[in-house]
Amino acid sequence: MRTMKTVGALGFAAAAIAFTAPAVALSVAQSAAAPEVIALKAAHIFDATGTVLKDGGLVVVQGERIVSVGGSAPAGARVIDLGDATLLPGFIDAHTHITMQLEKNYYLGRYHEIMRFPAEQVLYGALYAKRTLEAGFTTVRNVGASDFEDVSLRNAINAGIAEGPRMLVSAHGIGSPGGHFDQLSYPPDRVHPEGPIQGICSGPENCREAVRYQMKWGADVIKIAASGGVLSESDPVDVPQLTLEEMKAIVSEAHAWKRKVAAHCHGDAAARLAIEAGVDSIEHGSFLTEDTLKLMKARGVYLVPTRITVEWVLKEADNYPPAIAAKARAAAAAHGNMFRTAIKVGVPIALGTDAGVYPHGMNGGEFGLYVNLGMTPAQALLSGTRDDAKLLGIEAEVGTLEAGKVADIVAVPGNVISDIRATEHPLLVMHLGRIVVQKPGS
Ligand SMILES: [Zn+2]
């Protein structure tokens, strides 16, 4: 099947090839009829090449690409005038679980999780993917899913049979038996213990094998649990769960295949090991000390804060088992100070939300929370556009509004610098040159 949605299907190494495929398709189409030229106009534009918001926004799009930014609309273009609005690059979320959704009733959610067939669960994922795209998020990095559901969903989106953002996926997160990514402590005769295929490993070679299996079946990125987590019942939240040798094996294998490594990590000691092993980002980071944040800055390791989930889980704590509620409160109590210190130190910060813990489609709330904790609105916007694109290794194609880049574009009401929460209500969403949301009157 020929498709216009090929980006990311083959992972980082193949991303450049995948990105060029639509251009070939276009030149074939052009011999029949050239794609329509669309000019998006708005009072303001934040192109994410720097921190400045400019007035008189204009982006001209043809097919899947941006033709020009600024100037005036070419003759014959279909002009969409959005009025008092801001044009921005499509938003990126570097931390989603788009195939799952934590339920209000935690225990019922666990029951559904184990009873639903993978094919059934992916249909839920398709609904969540559509909601995410409609919220203005044109790219997500999905960091953890069961049964290769994220690979399945990504492939279906790329084939044009499901609607959703560009997905870079990790398949199973990799962690230790009994750790954050292992199943609940079901008796082993009831639920069969998992192994490297499901991302559960002990010892460097066993963990290397786990990485190879995820990549074999389509992982674009590798996710590990360096420390314990909040939403798992049997482990302390902050202790290391992989050894330095295990993480080194994981990182060397992933990097050899040009895959980046995202480390789920709340604890400081675990973060030290993960940074030494060479991971590309630390996710959550609740208990990181200033010294560790300085080390991240020196090594160019990104922080992915998932702030909206920290606040969501704190709000919902009473609905979780007591052990989880206690961990949620401890992590939330530490996270705000860590975040402020990270800004002060100058750690590179890439926006990520942990969507799936909170309801899908609310991702845009993350921008405002960064501003609440001390980022400028422009910094917050860059974290969810240009800087996320860099972390994901796709900055040549997305993340800014520039001629030649993929036409992933969002328009939000008013001046986004004076009202950052406008990111929660996009007026228009364009993905791969196609308008997927256009609110009445825009
Ligand atoms: Zn997560």
C-alpha cells in the first residue's frame, strides 16, 4: 500500500529515508495535478527557531512540506486567515503511553489490563492517538507498551488506516524482575513470569538480549527503568533497579543501532548510574540533586519532567493502593524544587507528560505548568517543539516552522506568549500538510 504517512516507520536509522519517500510520491502526483497551496495566516507566529514571537504570521504549505515562512501569500493559494491567533510548530510529547489509560478505579483498571486481548487494547490506543493529534501533538515518543501494541499502532498510523501523531516507539520498557516494569507480583503459577522479550532481564547479556528483541520487532527508541517507580506496588520509588553493567550493555547495544535510551528514573543514585552508562534522557527525575543536574548539563542529558502527571497522581492519590499513594506524595513533594533547580542550572529540558496516567488529549497543559515553575513561556514552547525534536533525533524534519520542513503546524488563540494556556485549545492542527482540526470561525 502506498502511503503518505511513512515517517518513523523504520526507526531512527531509516527515518531520513522514510522522510524522503513522500517527496518521491509527490513528484509522481505533480505530473497529474500539483497539490493545493495553502497559506496559513495569523496575527502572530512563534516559529521556534528562537525565543521571539513575531507579528504578521504566514506559513505557506504545499503537499506535506512547508514552502515558505513570512512574506505574503502566493497568487492562487487557498488562504486560511486565523485572525488573532499564533502559528506554532506541531507540538511534541517525548513521554507517552498512548496504548493505555489508567482508570479512575485503579483495581478495575488492573483487571481490564490483564483480561483484554492485545488486538482489543490497540483499538483503544487508536482512539487515544486521535485525541492526542487533535490536541495539537503531531509527534509522540511512546516509552512503554505491552504486547508490542505501540509498534502495531504506529504501523497502522503510518499505513493511513488509523489517525494519530507520528510515533517513535520503545515497545516494552526494559527493567529488572520485580522492578517498575515487571508485572504486579502475581503468583508465578497464575501469571507466567516475563523475560527479555517482554523487557525483563537480569545481568548484562540478558539485558542486551532484551534490547535486541525490542529492536527486532520495531523499537525506535529504548526505554529502561533505572530506578523504582510510583505506579508499581512492590518496589521503593527511588532505588536503583539495574546495575551499571546492565545499563552499559543496554546503552551500547541501543546506540550501536542508532537508538537513543530514555531512562525512567526518580532516584538520584540511580540517575548517577544511568548518566554514567550514557543514557540520553532522564524521565521524571523527582529526587535529582543539584550536582546530578549539573552533571546532566555537562553531558547533554535531557530532563523530561512529566509534570502534569506528578500533579495528576498527587490529586488522585486516594484512589490508589496505599503503597502507591505514599510514593506519589513523596515524589510530588520533591519534584517542584528539582524542576526549579534544573532551570537554574540550565539542564536541557524536553517536554514530556506521561500521557496515559492522566487522560489522553490534555497534553497541552504541560506548557503552563513549566511556566508556573519558572520557565519563560518561550522556553516552555521550545521544550515542546525544537528541543523535543532534538532529543528524538528528528530536528531536520520537525520542531520548527522553516521552509523545507514537514508541515506539522498548530494555531492557538491569541498571543501564546501572553497566555501560555492557549496551547490547551488549538484552533487548527495540520499534520503532514493535512488539516485535522479546524475550529468553526477559524
Ligand atoms: Zn511513563
